[in-house]
Amino acid sequence: MDIGVIGLGSVGLFIASQLSKRHRVTGYVRRTEQQNEIVRQGILLDDHKYEIDVKIISELKMHDLLIICVKQTQMDSLLPYIQNLDSTHILFIQNGLGHVEKVNGLNHVLFFGVCQHGVTKINDYQIRLNGLGQIRIGSDQGSKSAEIIQQQLDDESFPVYYDQDIFSTIQEKLVVNSVINPLTALFEIPNGEILKNSYLKSMAKQLTSEAAKAFSLNEERCWELVHTVAENTQENYSSMLVDLQQHRLTEIDYINGYIVKHSKHDVLLQHFMYQCIKAKEMNRLQRS
Ligand SMILES: NC(=O)C1=CN([C@@H]2O[C@H](COP(=O)(O)OP(=O)(O)OC[C@H]3O[C@@H](n4cnc5c(N)ncnc54)[C@H](OP(=O)(O)O)[C@@H]3O)[C@@H](O)[C@H]2O)C=CC1
Ligand SMILES: CC(C)(CO)C(=O)C(=O)O
């Protein structure tokens, strides 16, 4: 397939590198420094070098499939480029929610996915894989085309699954992120600490319960997921903590903020966490 990957950060660099083994891949970036680095160095992962074409986003053209790997906070700047394209297949890979409503009117065949790999960007062309997971994709616009895309992307070393109920999977991931991300960002700790400190563990349980209720999800299953993810990524720093440390906007509006905005139940703790991170975000952005 001819695939365009938009946004070569941690996730985009990883997906582009893995798909380049079997597909023609073009990466789209917004900075010429990054374009030049990838042209010179390729994408580096564990001593392997992967070569892809790299273009600036204003040069975006049609591909069989476009995979969008920008953050929720960066989606608005991207939409005009996608709106202007002839109809094609587009797969969105984001944490949180907000993007689905935003893009639903687009004249393309839309797929949504979650990335369960843990990837860290070392620099503009180099990444580290902290744990191989999987990518799950699905759609509400007909399962046939989602299954065809899944089969094309799936590979032994890069598992991609078709998920009949992708929106529940996205909600479950949102619940996990609404617990681990703000707690670790607030207390400036690696993910595993929320299970080791009994006070944090109790807060994590209460946040999970509220978030699960907001989406009418099973509380026990959600707590199991939070537990498993915190354990499997115990050494990692959450993306929210890293965003704050690097004085960038976090995805809080699309995670806890989304729950606060859409829940029919009281979500006082989620709201409190939301305000804590917004306060910290404001503080960091004012100092940068
Ligand atoms: N990292 C991880 O392990 C995981 C991340 N996720 C989710 O995946 C999504 C992406 O995360 P991640 O890769 O970590 O984020 P990054 O911040 O590492 O990458 C986002 C990239 O998008 C680029 N970008 C932003 N706007 C545009 C634009 N208009 N055109 C082209 N490129 C653009 C940014 O460029 P620039 O560098 O110039 O700003 C950056 O390289 C997020 O929703 C995240 O929550 C999900 C699971 C795991
Ligand atoms: C799963 C987790 C919490 C891993 O760090 C993540 O998705 C993030 O940091 O945004």
C-alpha cells in the first residue's frame, strides 16, 4: 500500500518505521529541520535504520491510507490539509476523545485506533520502544473496509487487530489515561508509583470508579486495566508528565476534561484532577 503518516513524533516514527518494511511510506512533518534529519539519518530504532520519504505537511497528497499521529491538541492545525484532499481512507490514532466528533463530517472513510505500544522519542529521528503492544482499529462506517485495512497493516512484528467495538476500547483507554496520567503528572512520578503508594492507589481506584461510571463501563474491568497498564509501564513517565516537563500543552482537555464535559453522573474527583493539571499547565506555560 501507499501510506502517508502525519506527525512523526513517538507514535508516528514508530508506525512509519514498522510499515516501511512492507509498504511505501511517506511521513509528513511540519519542520524542515526534522525533514532534513530523517532524510539524512532515516528513522533509528534499536540499531535498525528505516528509510521513508519525508515531506512537509503543506505538500500533503493522496495516499491509499493516511495515518494521523498528531496529538489531540494539534488536530485543529491539521484539519484544513485533510479537508482539501479527495476522498481517501484515514486512520486516527490518538489517546483521549474529542477528535471523533471533530472529524466525523469529513468526506473520507474514517477509522479510529488505539496504540498500546509504549514509545519514547529520543530526538527528531530516533525512538526507543519501551514495550511492544498492539494497535487496535475499527470504524462505525462498515466493518469490511476496516478489516481489509487491518489485514494489510498486520505483521508478526507489528500486530494490528480489528476491533468490532473500537469506541468502547477507546473509552477504556481514556479511563486508564484519566487515572495514570494526571496522578503521575501531579506527583511527578513514574507510572508504577501509583500502585506502590497506598494513598495514590486509593486515589487511583476512586478516579477509576468515577470514570467507569461516566461511560457505563464495568468498574472492576477498568481497575484491572489501570492496574495492568501501571504495572507494565512502571518505569515510564506518562505523556502528561513529559508534556508538562517540556512546557507543552497536555491532552487533559481530551481526557479528564472530556469526562467532565460529557458525564451525566457527578465526577467531582475527575474535575478536581482536571483543575490541578490545568493550573500546573498554566503555571508552566507562563514560565516558558
Ligand atoms: N507516546 C506513546 O507511547 C503513546 C502515545 N499515544 C497517543 O498518540 C498520539 C501521538 O502521541 P505522540 O506520538 O507521543 O506525540 P508527539 O508529540 O511525540 O508527536 C506528535 C507529532 O505530531 C507533529 N505535528 C503536530 N502538528 C502537525 C501538523 N500540522 N503537521 C504535521 N505534523 C504535526 C509534531 O511535530 P513537532 O515535533 O514539530 O511539534 C510531533 O512530531 C497522542 O494522542 C498520544 O496521547 C498513544 C499511545 C502511546
Ligand atoms: C499508557 C500510558 C499511561 C503510558 O505511559 C499512556 O498512554 C500515556 O503516557 O499517555
